[in-house]
Amino acid sequence: MNLKSIIVLPLVLLGLMGCQSTEQPVEQRVVNVPLSVPLQANFRNEIAIARYSELLLGVDLPKEQRAQLYYNRGMLYDSLGLSTLARIDFNRAIKMKPDLAEVYNFLGIHHTLLQEFGKAYEMFDTVLEIDEQHEYAYLNRGIALYYGDRSELATDDLTSFLERSPQDAYRAMWLYLAQSKLDPIAAKATLKANQQAINSEEWSSQLVALYLGELSEGQFLKQLSTGVKDQKAYSERLCEAYFYLAKLYQSEGKADVAVDFFKLTLATNVFEFVEHKYARLELDLLARENAG
């Protein structure tokens, strides 16, 4: 899709607008940011779910094949944001075939999102027992440890994850988030050092530049559409951009702005992305802090 078809709308977020039509003024925060049309469900995934469901009705399917079908359908449910249905299928799959490492990986993510951190660690440990080369188990266990307030262990896992692909800016970013809970100054120094290996031609390198103060927020937002070819890719980029902007504001103690950006992350409907998944958890944790 041509870039001209990408919709960029102003969003009203930071500042005050007085409203005299009610007894109490209405407060709105105002910031101009680009928006995409939220992604719609992929109809091919919906058709595939229907086909898998038909196949699972077959009575003569071998247990191993049935387990794979449950896993495949669970992945599709997950991609559509149907997390409960996904978990049901993942649990069915491992009951039938307990050595499916990737299923434990997905279940670990779901337990993290439910703040069931002990169960999440068990799932990721099982992944690595089955396949010690499963690198994304290090990422996901590191994230679970990060949200479970075990930042030193999180740093170990996320360091291992980065070492497997040091040119990946997202890996450097997650390591930074974990390290910054322990020592923000040292974390920034490590991020600066890790920047040397990052592929500067990838858009994600702009995230590192933003966090290091090499880009202003305005410059960062202005380049979000650069190189984007269609609406789906634009929504995916905004999902990532808004999540990391939210984390940056959160680190500065600006929780209200962080909440807005986490909500913008969710508004993209990019259910498959790590950033979308954990934006919901971030909002839950912030709501608990405010209630406490």
C-alpha cells in the first residue's frame, strides 16, 4: 500500500482544556502524535482456525498430530488476541505431547501476563530443558524476571539473549530496561556500548538513539513513517514506538503520559508483538500502584 494511504491523525493527550459545561472542569492531556488505523483480524487466520477445528473433530487422529493442531490453533488464537482460547489449546497440546518446547514458551508468556511469575519461570525453564538453544526462552524468561522484580536474574538472561544477536536493537533495549532498575547510569553506559554493534539501517536503531538523547521526541515521531510500505507495517512500528516512549516517560516519573502511550500501544491491535502484550501488563501494574 502506498504511503499516501497511511492515515496520520492528531491525538489529544497532555495539557489542560477548561470545560465550563459541567460543574467540574474536564482535564485532557494534549500531544500531537501519529495514529494508524487499528489492525483488523486477519481473515486468513480465522479461516485457518475453522479448518483446524474441523480437523480436530476427526476421531482417528494420532495423539502427536492432534497436539500439533492444538498448538497451531492456539498460535492463531493468540495472534487475534484471544488469549484464553489460546491457553486452553496450548494446555491441551502439552498434555498430549509434553516435549513441545514452543508451547511452554507461549504458556510462560501468558503466565507472565497474568502475573503468575512462579509458573512463568517453570514454563521457560522447561523450554530450556527440552531445547537449550531456544533463544527466545531467554528473552521471555528475562522479561518475566523483570516484571517479577528479579532484575539481576533478568539481566543475566537478557544479556544471553543479546549475545546471540548483538546487532538487534530490541535486545539491547530490553537489557537496558532490566539494567536500569538496578543502576540507570550504568545501564545507559551499557546501552551506548551496545549501540556500536546495532545495525543503523534498521528503524529500531532509532529507539536506542532516543534513549541515549541523540534524538528528540519530535525527531523520533517525525521519522516513524520513513520506509513504511503499508498500513500493517505502520501499525506495527507505532506499536513498538509507543511502548518504548511509554517506558521512557515512566522512567522519568511521568506516569500519566506513560499511561497514554501504553494505551496507544494497545490501540494498534498488533496482538502478536511483545510490546502490545506487555503494554496491558504495564497498565495493570500502574493501576495497582495508584490504588495502593
